[in-house]
Amino acid sequence: MMSLGYIAGLVFVFVVLLVLGVYLPMIADQQEFSRRMSGIFRRKEAVKHDGIASDPGLRGIYLWLTGILSTTPLKKWAERELTKADLPLRGEEFLVLTLAGLGGVALITMLFTGSILIMLMTLLVFLPVPYLFIRRARQKRLATLNGQIGDVLMFIANSLRSGFSFLQAMDLVRKEMPDPIAREFGRTFQEVNLGTHTEQALQNMVERVGSDELEMVITAVLIQRQVGGNLAEVLDKIAHTMLERIRIKGEIKTLTAQGRISGVVVGLLPLALGAFLFVINPVYISLLFTSKIGLLMVGTALVAQSTGYLLIRRIVDIKY
């Protein structure tokens, strides 16, 4: 008989080939364009011999997958999210790593359980993990950046009072302030130097960062550039508003901390209990996955748990 690992590998390869067989004819032209552009860039840059490049087989598979994924709509979404999270990865690289991770999870699950149903359920559990990782990195960076906006506004206002222009003040922010705000202003300053209109460069920064606070600041700056007025005074008032918003956000998080922790406990407690029972008595809990009634109970429990978690999150998610 064939081993479970061999069967799992065949199943994974079959699914990948099926998806590629349907998708490849739809992107033939875009794939050819990407292949030619990749060839041009490879001739201009020296190939770095890292862990992947040291194995020609793995490198060939890696380049083949990145060439295919570079033409998918998911690549644009991944690049946009990676830019917001400030992660040093291209969209197709992130997608290849995601596929490799999910494939490894599927193979390991098949080796230990031998059940295709459990493997599919495990994939459903791990499928949102890459997105949650990007979202966590983006939220952490956004929180840091929002905390710097008040200081940046006062810095720009004082620079304007000293006789600097707005672009010179942006350059000072790029040089003097810490990341990530300095990096974003540096990108915007470089766009302006390369010929982009100041208004468009500022709008690009708002879209790239995705911060409501920064959008309010840029909107005020754009209005001032159109109608005139004392920009330093406007920035001082906005800085005061930003500081008050940060204080109110902190108070809201403190008041809703118990509810958010309750949601986490409600979501993780059944999973932890199930894992504990699987370790101490696997035969007892295996009935949930080997009988129709057990599978129905598991499905109902997952729906109920997800609904309860989402309701708790909705209750404690106060808009401000």
C-alpha cells in the first residue's frame, strides 16, 4: 500500500495542477510579458546565491510560481497590503510563501491523521493566518505612525514659522523624525522631486498609509493650498485635535479591554479544550470526526463560536 505521505503529496499536486490548468490559458499574454520583463531585469542584476538559489530545482520552481502569481489580481492586493504593513516582500513572493506554508500544513496533517477531511478543516483554519499576520503588522505600524502625527504637525508648524517652505519642512521631517513617519514623508518628498505634483504626492501618501488621522491632515493642507491662509496655525489646531483623539482612544481601549479579552477566551477555549482531550484521550474525541452526528456537532459549534466572537467584537468596536 502507498503511504499516507505519498497519497497526500499526490492530492496536493493534483489540486495545484488542476488550478493551473484552468488558470494558465487565461493569463497567457500577461505571463509572456512578465517573463520578458523578468529576463531583462535578470540580465541587469547579478543573481544572489542564497538558500533558494543554491538549488537549481527549487529555484526553477520558485521562479515559475512567481512568474505565474505576478499576473494574478491577488498580487496587486498583496503588494498594497504589504506596502501598508511596510514588509520587505513583493506580492508574488508573499503568495509563494503562503502556498508553500499551506502545502506543508496539508502534508503534515495527512501524515499524522490520514484523513482528507481533517486536512481540509486544518487548511480552513490556517488559510487566514497570512492575512492576519499582515493585518497585525499593518495595525502595529499604523498605531506607531498615528502616535507620531501630532509631533510631526508641531514640527512642520514651527518650521513654517521659521521661514521654511512646506516642502522644506517635509524634508526636515524625513531627516529628523523617526520611522515610520519619516519614511512616508521621504517617499512623498522623492515623488515631488521626480516630477509628481505636490497634491498628488500627498494623496498617494494617504492611500499608501491608510490612516484617518493623516487623511484629515492632508485634507486640511490641500484646502489651505487652494484657498490660502496661515498653515502653521491650522496645523497647530489639528495637532491639538490629534492629541485629544489619541487620549480618547486610550480611554476607550481601557474601558473595552474586558470585552475584548472575553471574546478571545470564548474563541480559543473550545479549541484548547479539544486539543487537550485529543492528547489525553484521542479515541474519545475522534467520534466527533468519524460520525455524521459528530461532524454535524462540530460544524454547528464552529458556526456558533464564530457568531459569538463576531458579536462580541462588534459590541466592543466603538467608532470614533
